[in-house]
Amino acid sequence: MRPFSSFRLRPYLLVSFAILLLIGIAGASEREIYPAPEQATSDLSNALKNASATHKRIILDFGGNWCGDCQVLDIYFHDPANLPILEANYVVVHINVGRMDENLPIAARYQIPLHKGVPALAVLNEHGKILYSQKMGEFEAMRRLDPGAVTRFLVQWKPIKPGCSAVQLNC
């Protein structure tokens, strides 16, 4: 009988360590973007008041903290090219859809077909009227898009201020 060898155990320990490390990294990357589902109604009400007072548009961002594409969208929103456009023109409301089982009436009210995937966006004017809602899961595969897709979206739907043209980025 041969004595127990730690060299035979080493590959198993390395694989186990790698798995635990990957699990830890995956959990750490899940940032809390979307508040508790029950907060959506009050957040939406506050956004409508804020948008009306500041003459900004509202972006409703339907998703969940578990959603990798939702995480990517938030990173792209905060990209140096996009953040100034976002902050100058929009009030963002993150609406937590749970595991596609929360805030379904709000999604329906703003014509968001959640079965097409998340993140899903709607754009409202300062009075809450729908200007745009995703119908085909356009941002559902956000990880395959570049930040420029978000830039184009933000520029396309931002309000046109007096004396500005629709193509000016920082007007």
C-alpha cells in the first residue's frame, strides 16, 4: 500500500479553487441596479414629477439585477460618451421585473413585451406619454452591441431644445 500523496490531490484542489473563484467573481459582478420591485410605482411617480420640472424625457429600463445584458446596458449608460447625454436629457427609472414575474402591469402599460427579453426600454416625454417602446427585444443581447448603439439611441430620443437641431449631441 502506497502512502497518501498530496501530489495526486493537487489537480482536484486547483480545479475546486478555480470554480470557487469564478463563482465569487460572478456574484460580485451582479451590481444592484434595479431596486426592489415594489418601489417601481413610487420611482415612476417621482420621475414624472422630475421630468416635468426639468423638461427631460424619461427612460424606463425594465430588467433585473440577475441579467447580464442589463448590467452591460448600465455600464454603457455610464460610458463617458453616453453619460453626459443621459444626464442632460433623461430621467432614468430602473424597473425590476423580478424573474419576469414582477411589475407586469407597468410593462403592459408602457407596451413592453417582456417575453422578448430584457433589458427593455421605453421612452416617455416629460408628461408621461409614450414616445417609444421596444417591441422586438432590441437591447436584449446588449453584450453583443457596442456603446455606440446606446449613444445613437440616446441622441435619437432626446428632447430637441429650442435653438438646437436633432443631430447635435450636447445641445
